Amino acid sequence: EGRRDGHPSSVEVSDEGTGRLFVTKGDANREPDAAPVYPSQVKGKVVLNIPKVGWAAIAVKSFFSGAWSFFSANPALTVLAIMSGAFIFYVFRSHKNRSVKRWRRKGLGGQKFIVPLSAVLIVMAITGFAYSHWSDAIYMSGTVKTGHRRTIIDSYKVLSPYDDDLIKKQLSADERTLQISSDNVFSSWYAWVGLKIHNTGTLPVKVKAPIYEFEPDNVKNSFEIETYFYGPYTYGWEIPKQVWAHAKAGAKVETLPVLPSDPPPIIDPCQHAIVWIKLHSVDNLGAVRISITITNELAVY
């Protein structure tokens, strides 16, 4: 279960190989929340409950704090305790220097009464405050922030020699899926799709080939797909112009791309990678819609 905006809610975890998303739903709501929760928005709470631990430490701490509280609130008893302690010290020191016979002759009955009474007063004043803590458990809580992996489509281009304007483009709300569609996909039709991928997570990731979905489903085998990777790039000026800046409408996209990375690059947090995809139709298909979703995996150096 989870909690969002102070209300109890249930949580479903969605992981399609592209990173985790948390879909929350309030217990009093019929539908899930519209906006998903990303790992970067999640704060973990760690609770450590160790029963019967730290007895000695608690006892020592309570010993001194209890004694201070008691003596501060009861000055008369404080004086009595000090006098009793001094008397006990005097009696035992005197007992050390006297013979047993002489100790018994001089008021042993009164000393037997005063010594235990003084000891009881001191012990009760101190241990009474500490005893209640000895059987308690230590409860510690705190928040932790964990690393997460997440990549987004920071920018995109769709280029075709037939007419770029006739190809509709739409980026999803989570910035991970680009959907393109054309009403006239014919044999030999092709388009170049460029994706600038940005690592917005806190862990290095390895860029993988995108996931493709076609509508209608039966046209998938009618496409030849080529994928090229470039990067990683920390700064925009590091990206070769022929890889991104010069790739635009009217350019000879047939020559793209050049000098791809092999294997796909690993991008650290805040770095970019460029992916160029060539979609080539071998049949007359008519209206087609293609969804391209970027994927990644945790990089292991």
C-alpha cells in the first residue's frame, strides 16, 4: 500500500523494461490517479524496530537523568540523600578501622536501620525513573533516497523525402514514447526518426533498441527497421552537427546516419545519446501508426 496527499491508496508498479512507474489509486476513488508517480518522486521511510536492545545504555542514561530530575524537584530529599551518603561513607570507613566487637557495642541497631534506609532512598530515587525503560524497544525511523534509472526523449525529429508535414508526431506525457502516423504508407516509403535521449535519473544506463508497436498489428512484418546509436554526450556542442543539427527537413536524409556507436552507448546521469531509426515499408499499407518507446537497462561497468 501507499500514501499520497495524506490519503490511503493502493499502488501498482508498472515496468515495461523502460523503468518503473507507480500508479496510485485512492481507496475512496473508482479510478486510478491520472498522473503516474516516478521513482524520483518517491521518498522511502525506513523503520528499524529492535526489541529489548540497549538496556544498559538506557539504564545508564536514565540513571543520571532520573537522579537529576528527582534531586532538582526535591531539594530536601537531595540534602537527605547527600547526608545519608556521607553517613554511609563514614560508617563503613569507621567500620574498617574498628574491631568487630567495638562496632557491635556502639549502637549497631541504629546503624543497621539508617544504612539500609539511606540506600533504599537513593536507589528508589534513581532507579524508579529508569526501570520503566528497561523493557522498552528502541524505535528508530528516517527517510532514504535511493538511486533510480530514467531516460526521456529530450527532443525528436521525423524526416522523410516524401513530405514531413504529412507525418503526424506526438510525444507521450511521460516523454518516453513517440507516436508517428501517416495516411499513405506505400511500398518503398521510408522515414528517418531521430531521438535525443536524456538520462534524467541518478544511475548510469545502457541505451537499448526501442520497442515498436504498429497499428494495425499485421503490418509489422512489412517494415524493415535499422537502428543507429551515437554518444554519449555531456554537452550539446559535443554532438557532431551531421548527427543532429544538420539533420532537418530538406536535407539528404538518405545519407544519415554516419559513424554510429557500436555497441549502444552507456550514458551517465545528465548525459545524452542520439538514436536514429530508419523505417522502410516494403508493401502498400495505407494508413499506419507506429509507436516508438525508448528502453534502457542498468549499466554495469
